[in-house]
Amino acid sequence: MLKARGAPPAVAPPIEIAERRLWHDERRNTPSLGCCGCPERAACGTLAVEAGIMNCLDLCCGDPPSCDKPCRNHPDYALRVREIGGFDLATVRRATVLDALGLPASVPVIFHGDSRAELIGPAPVALPLYRMFRRRTGEMRFRTHEEWCDAFGLVPGTPIVLTGTDQDPPLERWWGLEARRREIIRALPALGVVMSTTPNFSLFGDVPRQVDLHAIKRIGLVHSEFLEGGVPCALHVNGRTDTDFRHWGAYVRARSEVTHLAYEFTTGTARAARRDYHLENLIGVAAAAGRPLGLLVRGGIEILPRLRAAFQTVTVLETLTFMKTMMRQRIELREDGRARWRSAPTPRGAPVDELFTLNRAGVQSWIEGALSSAPSLAEA
């Protein structure tokens, strides 16, 4: 059959494969045969999964021109690799080591200032990074610390931690801001921001590996941008394979400016069958650093004892207080140290300050109890 000149090569339709069979596991699976001779092998390190695929390009969506992922089959693949300066983390610009404010064991994430009559503070709170700018224009939403506090119902002077963990659309909007990202970052210290975590650009189990490598490099680049802008920042070390985490370990060891890591155990990484893999590799990155590191983590309260033994400090950016309060649920701590939630209806239109305070105290006690049940890094 004749094909139009200049038309992209035909790509096979995607293969339907169960998620578990695409989990990388070097101890149980052999590398895919098609990894031999792959141009990205040094950066990728091969993919070892249970599914019978020739190589990661078997996971291509089958319609690259209409896809926004930087897969080798995509017509704009070379441009997407060029925008990050290649996959090698070593090309990320070095930055100054910044002193970070000491944070408590838990910091509540606040998503808005509605339904409350009282102000939160002056203890540190966490706010979403992506509420800093307008979605359509990229303009700053808040020009002063007082404006920010008024919008979220905070006591003026409250230290603010920005959390970069979110769904993919906000992450991509942040990357799309390009030069404006640096403008926003430089404005953050004057707005009361004492620390941020990098965007957790996603790594998926069912896409070509070039998508992962592109996300990893972007995490490194944005981390450097925050430090250059004067904002202490925790590096979110997302990884899909052992090689990804080994590369992160080498990167952190070589970069004294990396003082804190970030991770989240709330989505795929929280699944019981896969959680230990991510936990062990995160601890491995900390060990490879060769120096004490801090950790900012979302979720994973039940694994805090193991994290506490691997990091100098652990701070949980917890969403439970806010989300459960807005759902009108009340915390109860059980005798075994765990928590359960009970329905706690409030009158229509009534503020939820009392419920918020109760839940915050309960969650804080739950987290502190989990952390105190393990030796610290200095004692381990």
C-alpha cells in the first residue's frame, strides 16, 4: 500500500495489559529483549516486567500525532528532548545550598478559606503551589502575604509551605509557564513561603520509558529553579524502575544543595502490593546521599516508623484534617494507635472551626505517635 510522503510511520495499537504485569521488578523478571541496542538504554536501564512486550514502545498509545506524551514515536520527540537538555540529570544547573526552616512533624494542607470563621496559624501550613497563579494567564493570584492569608483564612505571618503534588493538568500548566515560573518563584519569599516541594511530574507504568525520563529531568530542572529563586525546595524523587532510583541516589549524593526529599504515598505508590517497592527505593536514595536529609511526605502514615529511621527529619503534609472536616467527619484514635472517622454533621451554613481544631489535634497526635515508635536516624 502506498503511503503519503512525509506521513508518520504506522504505530501498532496499544496492548491491553493488566497494571500489575507492567510493574518493573528486576528480581523476578528479565529485561525486555527489545531493550538491546535502544538509544535510551543508558538513561533507562531497561524495563523488566512480567508482560510479554518486546520493548517499552509496545506501550505507545498508537496515535502519536494526537498524543501529548514525549514518546519516541511522537513527531515532536526531538523537540521535547531538546527542551529539557537531554535526559542526563548531570546537566541540571547547580544551585546554592539554602537553609530551610525547621518544620514540625505534621503540617496541614489547606485548600481554601471557606466554611471557617476563625483564622489558622501561626504554626506553618501547606498550600497548593498551583493556587499561586491563574490557570489561563499564568498571572500571580496574590501580590502580598496579607492577600494570601485573607484568601485562605490564615493568621498574618503564618509560614507557608507549598506542595507541588497534584493531578497532571496543574503540573503541566506549571511547566508551560516557562520563563514566568522563575518570576513566580522569586516572588515567593516575600509572600511568606519558607519551603516548597517540586511538582511530582508523573511516571506511569503503561507508557514508553521516554515519558518517564522526560518527567524525571523536569523534576530536577524545576528543583534547581526554586533554589536559584531563593526558595528552599524538597526534591520529589519519582521513579518507576531500580535504575531511576539509582540515578536519583547518585544525583543527590553529588548535589549538596539537595537537603530535603519529597514523596507521596497516596495513589499508586500506596497500594499494598507496590508500596514496599517505593518505600525501599526511597530509603535507598536517602542512604546513597551519604549525609542526613529531611523528608516531606504526603500520605503513608503507617510507614512513618521506617521513614523516620532513614531521614534526619520527617514532615507529613497531611490533607486529612482539611478533607475530613469538609466532609463533616470526626477523628477517633483507637487503642492500637490508628484512626477511624465518624460522621459529624454540622448545621447548614455553620462554620466548622471546632471540628477542624479537633481533627487537627487528632491527626497531629496520630502522626507524632507513629514517628515516636521508631528510632531516629541518629539512633538507628
